[in-house]
Amino acid sequence: MGTYGAHVELQRMGCVALSRMLVGNAELAERVVAVGGASAVAVAMNTHGSDLETQLWGCGALSGITTGDSSLCTEAVVLAGGASAAVAA
């Protein structure tokens, strides 16, 4: 998602992929955070704020990252700007 930040369709599909991967898999969230997933989703949402689908799937991905007992994942979403991106959506 980082290389093609201006490409809205690619950003949207990255959010879709992360959202779907994380459904029912809270353990994967820590790995997603470790590779910059929370930040990538927040950047996509902030860059493409007018694209409804990116906002929808971005919120889904952030929700998946914060599901479970890991305060590390929730903190990573907040620090990456994910909370403010979700509020802005």
C-alpha cells in the first residue's frame, strides 16, 4: 500500500484484504501491526477521505486490528492516526 499511496483502488483493496484476513483471527493482528498495517490503513483513509469504500473497508481493517486482548494493537492504531481517521470517516 505504501508504494502506490495515490492509487485509490489499490488502497481500497489493501484495506479489503486486511479486513478480511483479520476476521476471526485476533492473533494475526499483532503481525499486521508489526509490518505497518495499522499505519498503512490510516494513511489510506486520510489520503482518500472522499472515497466511501476506502473508508468503509479501512474501518473494518482497523476494527480487526483492535479486536482481541492486545492493548499493543489498539495503541498502534491510535498512534498511527487510525482512531482519528475512523472518527473523520
